[in-house]
Amino acid sequence: MKSRSSFRAVGSVVSKAPRFLAEHAFFFYLFLILAFCIFATFLFYFYVWIPQREQPKNIRSNTQFYQNVFERVQQIRQDRAKNFQDADTFHPRNLFRYPM
């Protein structure tokens, strides 16, 4: 029996909430703005402030420069640019020009 009475109490509060929020809309929006500011502060703290203060301890850089791969990619790009410049392009007629 106790669970039914607590369920009814919760239902009563939930059913009265929209009316209460409508009657006190200004204060509700102030509360929402404050809640969002607090939430944004926590996000900033955890994702910006803490990572800047704590430096990772074991950072190893495995970046290597492969000269032969770079030269091959550069050669492919130059070949493509040359092929593009040497190509005979088709000039389509202008559909929007008035025929004379």
C-alpha cells in the first residue's frame, strides 16, 4: 500500500510541475541559465584546464620521413598536373547565350 501512496505523491508533484514552471517562468529560466553555466564550467575544467596542466609522461615520437615515398608522391602529382595541362579539353557550347 505504501508504494501506491508514494506513486500518487510523485504523480501529484509531476502533474503540478508544468503549472508551477509556467507561473514562475522567469525564475525557471534564471535557474536554467545558472545550471548551464555550471555545466559549461565543469566541461571547461575537465577538458581544457586539467589537460593543459597535466603533461603526458611518456611521449615518444615515431614519425619518420621516408624520402623515397615523398619523391614518388611528388612525381605522381607532377605527372597528374602535366597530364591535366596537356589534355585537350572539350569546350561545351554555352547554353545560356542567346543565339545570334
